[in-house]
Amino acid sequence: MSITKKAISRNKIFASIQTLGPSLTTGIAVIPLGGLMLGLSSILTNTTIIDALPFLNNSIITTVAVLFSNLGNLIINNLAIIFALSVAMSYSKKDSIAAFSAFLAFMSMHTVIGQILNITAKTAEDWTRYATVLGIPTINVGVLGGILVGLVTAFVYKRFKDTKLPMALSF
């Protein structure tokens, strides 16, 4: 029984899609951690709870609550880059160079978008269309943008990782 080219192609596509699920689990796994941090911060700064438990009204608890809030926001606000890194790592067999390349590609994408569309910090205040990603005013592409950057980076990395550059360009 011979396997046709169509069946081989279908199997490659299916195998590639099967890799996407596990590659997203790293990003998905940190979402509850960010939510937990934001929830704890909210509990520790809730006036009703502070009135019921007066020992929570001190500078140490307030500092911890602010820390939890900042950590939770760090995770939630940067999910796109977390997904870009996890997808690139997963598709490139855990190669850290691919993750670093995904980070650079992610930052480059947002810099180019901001430059082409002439997005400034002032226009980025419209959070429905625009965003500030790691200090770069850009368009809001969300987690899907991070996943796509991770996929493209992994493809380019796998395609060119063994390419030898001319001596003048290599370092």
C-alpha cells in the first residue's frame, strides 16, 4: 500500500498543528499566576476587608499588595511576548537562540508598526486600537500577534540555523 503525497502533506500539517497545543501551554500556565497575584493584591487593598481585619492596614502589607499588583500586571500585560517565546521555543526543540530571536522579532515588529503608522505615546493612550508594548507605541495585536511572531521566528530559525555566512558577516 503506497502513501500518496496528499496523505503525507496532510500528516505534516496535522503534526505541525499538534505541536501548537503544547507550545501554548507555557503561556497558558502563567495566566493563573498573574490572576492570582492581581486577586491577592485586590484582597489586600480592599477597604471592606481592611475594615474587618485592621492588621492589614500597615505599610508592609500595602507594599506587598503593590508588589503583587505589579507582578500580576507584568504577566497579564506581556502575554503576547510570553506566547511568542514559548511558541518559538516549542517549534525549535527548546533552542534558546530561537527564543531570543523571537524576542527580537517581537520588538522589531512593534517598532516597525509604530514607525509606519506614526503611532506616538499620545495616540497609544487609545487602548482599544493602540498599545504600548515594552515602551514601544504600537497597534494592539494581542496574543495572536505573539503567537504568529513565534511561529514565523521558529520557521525562519529552523530554515536558516545551519546556514554559514560569509566570513565578512560572521562573528
